[in-house]
Amino acid sequence: MDDRQFKNGAKAALPIVLGYLPVGMAFGVLARQAGLTPIEIGLMSLLVYAGASQFLAIEMILKGMAWFPTVIATFFINLRHLLMSSTLSLYFYRNRLRTLGLLSAQLTDESFAMAMSNVAKIENQPYYLFGLQLTAHVAWITGSVAGGLFGGLIDHRSYGIPFALPALFICLLILQVKKIHHFYIMVVAGVFSIFFKWVLPGNWYIVLTALLASGIGIYLNSKVQSSKMKSP
């Protein structure tokens, strides 16, 4: 193992850790209310390790739903990881399949965003990404177990904990804005997400905004690349 890569990746995970600890505690509190023990909460965060899916599973458990629809629902929510892991695999073409499998199993939205903010740091450096992911995973498990054990002692809504995850995504978004057209895409995505949320029911605004922003990003990036090729 390359200790230097691993340590650098662990240091890069600090913003994620600061978001995962409070959100993990909020999950632990809800899971405890659903009847899970601290050990079960820890195992769920260890084996499932997907915040949105875990919150959904707890909500379905609270409503008394059977295990099969819960598993199916969480499976479909996590399908986005196929796209993220496929994208990351392009930067680890020199590594073995088992290495790719390990990195993919540890992947989350936040670690993917952090890794893609500077691909030069991760390209064929699996220990850097593993250090980032493992540190984030430990923080998530620690937060969720702590919430299960001690969450009942505090009113988590009074401390802004529910806003911790949106705040984390805002920070990760800012890291992605490196050029002026990135800023334009961010503004367009924000405006249209509000519009789609207003006109459409449910969470379709997330999917539609993601597709729209991705399409605009691909178009603008191709324009920038073509202009660079034409310039002397």
C-alpha cells in the first residue's frame, strides 16, 4: 500500500467527514425510532452505505412494509452508482478488476464529486481514492452508531443537522466550478430545478435537471474543445 497516497486521500475527505457525522447521527436517531439496535444500525451503514437508500429503508420500515419492496426500492435508488463507477473506471485502467470492485463498493455521491474535482490526483492512484472513501465510510458509520446510542439525548432539528447534507453538496459544487461555463451550468441547473419542482409532482425535478444540466455541459464542453482546436 502507498501510505502517502492513502494519507492524502484521507485528508481530502475532511469536508465529507464534517457532513457525514451529523447526517449519520440523524439517520441513527431515525433508525433507532424504527426499532433497530445500535449494532443493526452500524451493520446497515457498513454493508449498505448509501444515505438516501438507508433513509428510505428506515421510512419503509416505520410504515411496516415488507423486506422485499424495501430491498427493491433501495436497489433502484442505487443504480446511479453504476454510472459513477463506470466514469471512475476510466481513470484506473491500469488496475486489476478486484481493485475496481473495491473502489466501486466504497463509492458515494460525495466521494465521487470530491474525486472528480481534481482527476489528476486519482488517475491510477487507487490508494488515494481508497483513503478518501474509507475515511468517509468510517465517519458515516461513527455518526450513525452515535446517533443510535445518544441521539435521543438531543433535539437534532434544533442544531441544523438536517441541513448538513445540502450544505455538504453546496461545498462540493463550489469545488467543481473552475471555469465560467461551469458557473453558467450551475445557475441554469438551479433555475430549472426550481421550475421543475414547481410544475411536476414527486422528485422528477432531480432527474430532469440532471439530464438537462449534463446535456448543456456536454454541449458547452464540445464547443470549448472545438474552439481550442481551431485556434492557432
